[in-house]
Amino acid sequence: NSSSSSTKSSTTFKKKPRRKSSAFSKSKIQKTKTLSGTGSSTKVNVSSVVEKSSGEKQLEQPKKSDKAVNVQALSQNGNPLGRRDLGKGVVRWICQGMRAMASDFASAEIQGEFSELRQRMGPGLTFVIEAQPYLNAIPMPVGLEAVCLKAGTHYPTLFDHFQRELRDVLQELQQKSLVQDWHETESWKLLKELANSAQHRAIVRRVTQPKPVQ
């Protein structure tokens, strides 16, 4: 009897932890279900928020630099402004507009209509006015409209980016055998004429600091 009772007690003792473990596992499963049911969406949202926040940080970096830019001083700067000054978003906006303008230059030359373009093109304000339709066709980065409006009328910046884009467009045309030598195209010659003009030099050197006499 004592052995049977001890066996029963041991049996009940063994069953109790099994029940506890099963209850614990059930509660654990229930918790897992609640986590998988409601928390999974929360987990996805968190991951998406993390990705979104990291992406926003990348997008907000130019915003911070843009806000740091003295917008009123942009028009007084005689040097071309780049990513460090304007931010990636604004520079990308300018590059897209100048790319479209450079493409029109090249296509006008290929189609034999460059003489008309040459007559209406000039340095300084004339160039800025001609560039406006191309810039207006590109959506401005959200939150950076004020900087875009100032940078879009800053002649040294527009001319510098236009020069880069025109060079790339002409080189692509040369690779496609549409022009023989991009240095000898009417588009590039006009660009050099503008760059060598007295008005262009006066604008881009307006705020440059004089070198100390040695």
C-alpha cells in the first residue's frame, strides 16, 4: 500500500508539472497568437517606420542644409552653388531642368534651327529667363520651394550646371555618331562665347574676394 501510495503521489507529482507546463505552453501560445495577431502588424509598422525614418533622414539631410542656406544671400554669391550649399534635392531639380535645356540646344543644332536659338540666347538675365520654362516643367522638391526659386534665378549656378549637362548631351550624340566632334558643335561654341563675355565674367566675379598682395 505504501508503495502504491508513493507511486500515486509520484504520479500526481509528475502530472502536476505536466499540467503546469501545458498551461504555460497554452498561455505562451495565446501570447504568441496575440503577438502574431496584433503585434505582427505592429512589428511590420515599426519596421516600415524604421525604413521610413531612415529614408526620411536621407531626404531631410538636404532640407537641413537648405534651411541653413541664407536664401537672401544666394543672389549675391558669384560662385556656382552645389550640393553642400543647396542640398541634393535642389541640385537634382536644377540638373533635370538644365538637362532638358541642353537637349533642346543639341536637337536644335541637329535640325538646323540653331541660328534662331543663338539670336535669343545671351549671358546673365537673358540666360536665366530662357532657363525658366525648363525649370518650371520640373516639380520642385516639397518643402524646398523657397530655395528652388532663389537657386533657379542664380545665374552662376544655372550656367555651371547647364555647361555640365550640355557636355554630357553632346558627348552622347558623338557616341551615337550624330555629331563628329562635340567640341566643334555650335552649341558648345555658343556656350564658350557666353562664358567669355564681359557680362558673364562680371556676374561670376561679383562677390569673389580679392587675393592678398604678396
